[in-house]
Amino acid sequence: MPVSAFITFEEEDGKIMALKTKNPTLLLNKSIKMEPASEPTDIIWENRHFTRFDYCKRMTFAFSIIFVLLLGSFIVVFLVASYSSRIASTYPTVDCTTL
């Protein structure tokens, strides 16, 4: 039966909320006691090798894909709208009272 576990959080807000929990949480019918880890172990070391340039590069790539998709959808909507207006103007409405 486990006696201790290390839980990692993506954001520090989750850790703060877990430490502030007043209601006792049960796991396997035992009460859980939350304590903060010692200083060096509360860092997710696997993500430390990503630099700010890596994040900017990924964000730029994602935004360029989104821009291309939006541009493509704009072109499709424009072509469909222009085609439908050409079809509508083929037989224009005529005011029969003037004839």
C-alpha cells in the first residue's frame, strides 16, 4: 500500500488550490495530507530545455497555419458568393407594370 506520492501540476495555481483544501480527501479509505515539495523538486525539469525562441517558433507556426486556413475559407466563401450572384443576375427581375 503506497504511503506517499509526488504529484506534479502544470500550473502553480493547481498546487496552491491543493494545499488550501480544507476538506479531507479520501483515497483508498485513507485521508490524504498535502504538503509542498522541497524547493528543487517542484520544478518540472522535463520542460526546462525549451527556450523562449522555441515557444515563439511554435506559436508563429501555429498562427501561420491558422492564417492560411482562414484565407482559404475566405476565398471559398468569396467564390461561392460571386458565383451565386452571377446566377441570380442571369435572369434579372422585371417590373411588369411598366411593360
